[in-house]
Amino acid sequence: MKYYYRSHATTHIRSQEKRSIQKKTIRLGVFFFVFLMLAAVYFIAVKDKDTMVVMDEVHMPSEKFGGEIADVDEGAPGKKSAPEIAPDTLDPWDFMLPGSHLVEKKVRVSPGDTLISILLSSGLAEPDAYLAVNTINDIFDPRKLRPGHELYLMFDDGSGESEPFFQGFRLKFTADREVQLVNCTTRGFMAREFALDLEVRHVKAAATIDSSLYQAAVDAALPIDILMQIIRAYSYDVDFQRDIQPGDEIKVLYEEKVGPEGNTITSGAVLYASLHTRGRSLPIYRHKTADGGVDFYDAGGKSVRKTLMVTPIDGARMSSGYGMRRHPIQGYNRMHRGLDFAAPTGTPIMAAGDGIVEHAGRKGSYGHYIRVRHPNEYHTAYAHLSRYASGIKSGVRVKQGQTIGYVGSTGVSTGPHLHYEVLHRRKHVNPSTVKTPPGRILEGEALAHFHRAKTGLEELYASLEKQARMAEASREKDKDRL
């Protein structure tokens, strides 16, 4: 019997050779696998290139273009091919199959909804839902979906020969803009952003205040968003709780955006307003300066925007003023060093002016509390908040009108409201009477340009007023004839 002796060195060399052969085999296998995959992808792309999603041309199934159907085989006897049409020249619903029985489902986006969750809950298969979202991703970021957006889903109801299937959707994210996705027969999902062709129309309104500015606006059919623009513009100089009296008057000139069929789509900007209250006239004019800034100015060319706002909350009722009062909880008279605005929990609270947050946290009886430092040694404070706006903390810079928190009833409070304080040189002052300088005063050529624009707005309002009187006189004549 023979015995063979193998040294450690020989074993090591043979192990290396074995591993080398294994590595070469693996590399060769990977190479052939990749080659086969690429070949398969290329074959599919060439064979089914008509099903690829493209945006430069599409098949259109519309009789007005001479094509009988969109998904016919090119070259099939007795059939015409639908022409290739650029998608930006057509209504996207022309992509739909001819004779389809379309059913529209409207979904209003609620808090917590995502585009993918809406599509899945509406019956789409998961692959189709994700493909639809990915298709519009380059046009509209689905993460920007907000509560209140409207989604119109289109389905074939299955009345034809085909089974029910998803046809597309329209996502309306502003009054005049929407994202549209269609399921084209031969091209798959296609998407684009679509802008409605709106006409801007000038509208005038006038009202006499009997009980409140809000009721006067409703009686004059003044849109609420126009009223809120007016309130914000006057909030630096007018205390709407105490200054407005029965018999006061408001005049407004504003823009209205109208659709192709003449229907009002949305309101635009307030161009001119004039409030007559307590024997004084307060006209304001929207004006764009040479540097691109847009603001409201008074008749003298001074910006109505002041360093601080009197009312840093929209649509709230002042429930308690500045001065001595009997405390509703503690039961004795004490100085009330601010203004209280009653409003529902969660109502947004705005920064009264540009500044830096000095404190954002709990503060004794104030509950959740924010204090902001402003220029010229002013401070503002906001108390009893339910929560803080995202990103608000000490050291953060805020802009006037920026939401910094939300109304609540934390601390010593009898109900949801905002307690608002103004301090000058660390001493409390009455927020409703504090006079801060205007944000901007126009001079020289800028002032001359403003006066020309101001005259134009006044003449436009007078022209619309004259037209309204003539129309009313004509209606009265027609009544007399009858």
C-alpha cells in the first residue's frame, strides 16, 4: 500500500486554483445573464414600441381628425390610421376610446389622503395605481397634494364589449390649472399640465353697512376671499370691532376670472377700495412698483402696510379690549394688557410684523406662548395657543402675515381665543392705538407713476358705476313698458 503526503503549501495552491476557476465561472455566468436580459429588453422594446409611453405624438380616436379608431392595426385592410397629433393642441379626453361609456367619479382630497391611496381605494390595481402616479411625477409632485384639491376619476362602465377599466383622471390643484392623465389605447398612460384659458374681468361693488361689514359684503354679493383681502389691507389702520358703524360705506373694484363659457371661475385681486367710516374716507390702491413689489397704498403714496398689524388673525371677534377689567377666572379687577380675539380652536395666527422669535413654549398662565422681537424696539406676544406652526422655535426669523401658531385655550383660559400683546421698549401698549410707520413711502418718479395708476383705477371704477346706472335705468324703463 502506498501513501501520499500533501504539504500545507500544496493544499493552499490547489485551493487558490479552485477559487480562481469558480470566480471565472461566476463571472461568465453573470455576463451571459446580463447579455440575455439586455437582448430580451431590446426585443420587447422593438416588438412593442407602439405601447411605450411618449409625449411627442399620440394616436387620437376622434372622428374630427378622420380616423375611425385609435387602436387599429396599421395597414389593416379597409381601416384608416388615426393621424398622429401633438398632445398640447388637444383636449386630453379626446384620447378616450370612441364609444366608451365613461363614468366620472369626483373625489375631494381629505387630510391624510395621498394620490396612491385614493387610486387604490377607487378600485385600481396596485401596478396601475403606481404607474399612474409615476407618469405624472415629472409634471406634478404627488407630495404636494393638499386637502381641498379635487380629483376627477374616469372609468369605462363596461357597457361596451370591453371589461370596465380605468381611463384617466383630472387633478385640479388651482382654480385655473390641473394635471390630466389619460390611458391611451396604444400608448399607455400619458400626462400633462393643463391651464384653463381664463379671461380677466373687472367688477365693482358697493355696500352700505347696517350691522356688520361681513353682512354688507354678503348682501352686495361680494366674494368672501375679496372681503378677506379688504380686511387684511385695512387691518393696519381700522379696528373692525369698534370703528365700523351703521351707515358706513365700502366701495370695491376687483378682478374676476371667467371661463370660456362665461362662468366665473375664481376671484382675482382687489384693485381699489374706499371705506367711509366715522366721517373719514380711506381709499386704498393696489400698485406694482418698478422693482416688482406689489402693495396697497393710500392716496398720498404711503404703503398701508405698517410695521405691525392691529389684528393678527382673520375673521375673529374681539372679545376683550385693553385696560382694567374684572378677570373672568380670578374674580378681581386687574389690568388687561392686550386684546382678546375669540375664534375656533385651530384658527391660524399670523406674525404681526417681520421679526425674530424670542420665545416659543409654555409660559405659566399664558399656556402655549410666542413672543417676537420686531424693529424699533417693538415686541408682540401671542398666548393660549393650541399648537405652534411647523418650524416655529426660538431664533427663527418670521415674516409679517406668516402663520406662526393656532388658536387654543391652554393656560388660564375660559375658552378658545388669542390673547395678543404689543410692547414698546418692554412696556405694554394698546395694540389698537399703537401707530407704527408705513412700510414704504413713494417719492419722485415712483410717486408720479403711482398717481397715474391711481387716476386710472378711479376712472375705471367710475366707468363701471356709470354702466351699472345705465343698465338699472334701462331695466326700470322695461318695467314701465310692461
